[in-house]
Amino acid sequence: MFNIRLLACVGMCSVATVAAVGPSFDCSKASLPDEFAICASQELSELDNVMAAGYAFLRASTGNDNARQVGLPLLRMRQACQGNVSCIQNRQIDAIKAYQQAGAPISLPVWAVPSPQTPQPTIVQNVTNVTVQNSITVLQADLDAKATSAAVLMELIDQQRTLSESGSDISLFALTVLEQLGGELNEDIQDLQAEAQSQYGTPVRPNNGNNDLSARERSKNFPPVPYYVAGQEGNGEFWLEPLVKDTGELVYKLNFIDPEEQNERITSNFELSLDELSQIRTALDTVYEWSETAKSNRIRRRYEKTAVCFPAAQCAQKVQGNTSTQVDFLIYEDGATGARIIRNKGAFVEPYNMSIESVALLAAYLDYVAAAAEAEFNAGTATEESLDALFK
């Protein structure tokens, strides 16, 4: 989401470069390597503000759909650079030129304008047809990302298969969904390899075949678990981020992501202890059981019931000073079922709705991230005595 300063510039700054102290997004919410690099660089921050003004102009003049069609591929090209500052800068300059071609009244900072003796590469294709696979480098980055996701997905499928064999109905349902996603992901990988072969005459294979990933990296490479907010367009995605606090405590931050936003991708979040995370996970089991009951009894009327709310002392009264989290079970008039995670901030309510398929995926996601984070945390806090007991 772009701030008022940038939107105002679209109307008033016809050719001026956007002055900036920091980038167009909140660095405290940065979550990707390219975002961290931009926050650490005044030059990249300045270019980011120009990019944001270009995107805001395009959105104001042509609508959200067209702006996203142009902007998302440009954003993904930048993200493919990871933390490479030179690569990020080149992609930012390319994006600014693309927005200029689309009519945005923006310009490069003086220091970024190439001299005649050293011309810089530019985007030559029509800006509305820009694709993330415009170079072998981007193709390779996209393939590596999908291969990492595939490795995480295989671990997850194995975990859910084990849980389903022990009698977990929700894991059995999640397994069906995940195996379908795995088939689609493998098709995407094959398509990328075929595209590289036909477009460049060279095979492209994943460079990161084995998955020595941290718990945080695993949490980010899980298949997207969607949610929606009633009355708003588009879907968001959950991101459960494991963190170790300065006090040495393992906690989890539940982030709510807007995947189509250029900068302010994290729209909201809140922290969960392991016990609170377990309460949400148990509530998802309950929701799934109630969903099966509703289906078997052919219930077709609007109904909702809270599966859990914590802390209990602050759930009864939703007044200023009280903060609580709850998980609700929902039945709709057509018989469909789902769930809703609500963050109660006094009398202010933040609801995040899910289909029953998303309920099963979120349960699997919580299982997977918690297991990876706890294993990593236990390894990092192992004592000499525990290691001696391990290596007898």
C-alpha cells in the first residue's frame, strides 16, 4: 500500500525525482532479502520511491488490474536478485524506465542516469507484456524457488501421511490437497525447464537440490495458505514466522500477507506462544470435525460457533484494554463450511476467513513449522549433558 506522500507526488511532481529518507515501505515489516538490501541503502531507497510513484501513477490512471499486470513481473524480477545490490539497482532502473514508457511522469535520480559513454541495458519489450522469465537468470531463480518449495512440500507430505496413518482425519484431508499441489508444482518445474530449452537452447536445472533450510526459510516456502476478508477483493496468505526473542524464548508471529502488494506485504500480525499456537491448532481439528458433522447432517443455514478464544480472561468483554484471539467455525446458507481467525483489539475486530480446505492446509502448516522450529531451537540450546546423552 503506497503512502499519501507518493500519491500526492503523482499529481504534482511531473518530472521530479522523489526525494526520500527511506524507501516507500516500512522497513520494520521487511521480510525478503531484496527488501532488507533496499532498507540498508540510501540509493536503492531512492530508486524504490521512484518505482513506487510510477506504480501509483499507473494504478491511478489505468486501474489496479493493469498496474498489477505491469508491476508484479517487475517486482518478481527484483526479488529474484535476492540481496545482490547491483542486481537490485539494475532491476529498479529497468522498472522505472518501464513505468516511464507507460506514461508515468517520473525520472531517474541524476546519479543513476547513465553517461553516453556507458549506456546501460534497458527493457526493450512492450511493458504490458513483461514477464518474469525474460532472461535465463530470472528463469533459473524462479526454478530454484519452485524446487525449494517442492522439497518443503515433499517433507510436509511425508509428515501428513504419518499423521493420517495414526488416525488424524484433518491430516488425511490435507494430504489429498497437498498431493494435488505437488503434482501442479512438478508440472510448473517441467514447464520452466521446457521454456528454457526452447527459448535459450540450454537446459536449466535447480541449483539447490538438497534442502538445508532454516525453520524460517521452511516457513516461507510452504505452499500458500489463503484467507479472505469479507467485503474486500482478492485473497491474502498466512505466514507463520518462528522467532527467538532476546530473552531466549521461542515464539511465533502469525503474519497476514497481501501477495499482490508491491511494498506493504504484511498487512497485520500478532505474536503467539507455543501454547497459544497449540490452542489454534487444536481448534482447527475441532472445526474440521464440526464441518464433517455439518455435512453428514446436511445443515444449510447460517451458523457460527467459537472453537477457542484466548486468553480466556479477556474474551468475555471486548473492550478497550483487552486483546484476544479466537477461532470460529462457520456454516453458510448453501451448506459450505469454513473458519475464521479473529484478532479482537478491544471493540475493534480483525477477521480472516478460510475455506475448509484452507483450514486443513493451515493445520498442516502449523504442524510443519512448529516441528522445524522446535528442532532448530532444541539443537541451538542443547547442553553438554544432553549432547553426551545423545552420543553415548
